[in-house]
Amino acid sequence: MVTPSLGVNNFNEFVAYARSNPGKINFSTYSGASQLAYAQIVKNAGVDMLRVPYKGEAPSVTDILGGTIHAVFATPTSSFSHIRDGRLKALAVDAAAALAAAAGSADHGRGRHAADQRRILRRDVRAGRNAAGDRARASARS
């Protein structure tokens, strides 16, 4: 997830921005998975980002919404409403979330709502859109 203020719409644009602005992106990590995601991006894309460790996902999502950090590897359940409202942009969905959404029954007691959110999020990310962009396009048409 990234803050819309970065002005990127997909992962390739994010990497290009990070390469042209070395050391200017604050990337939140709060777990082993988010640290691994950060390390993979830095290594494979050859970018220089500042890793900002957090004690949990909720504080990192709060800070990306507040503008303290620019990017975070977050779960759909913690960020879905913010993506739909246009306050965050999802650039990619990890394989685990995609598999869980595809399985439908893999939401392990979180209910059908969480699986539906992941499915809708994957669809919107693939289409390269979010709620803010949809609203802007709709108002431009009127």
C-alpha cells in the first residue's frame, strides 16, 4: 500500500519513483513478512528506501494515513476501507491473500465478508483503479 501523494498507480511506477528519489520513501515494517517484503523490494528492484520499524500493523496504517510513512505491506482487512475511500493505493496483492480469496473458505472464521473484500480488492488492483479515481472520473464526465 502507498499513500496517494506519491503519485504512483502501480508497482512499476513505485519502483521508478523510488529509483529517482533514493532514500526519500519511508517504508513501514511490523512483522517478519513485512520485513521480508521490504528486503525483497530493495534487493530485487535495486532501490534505496528507509525502513521504519513498527510494533504492529495498526500503527503503521495509522501513520501512512497521517503521512508519516509512504509505503507499507499491509493486509487487506486492515486497509480495505481506506483503499475503497481513496486514502490508500494498493499496488499489489500477495499470493497468500490471492489464494485465500480464491479459496473462499480459507478465511478461517473471519466470515464471508473478509473473503469478499479480498476478492474485490484484487479485482480493483488488477484494473488499476480505486474509489477516489472512480469518483474523479465520474465527476469529470458530468
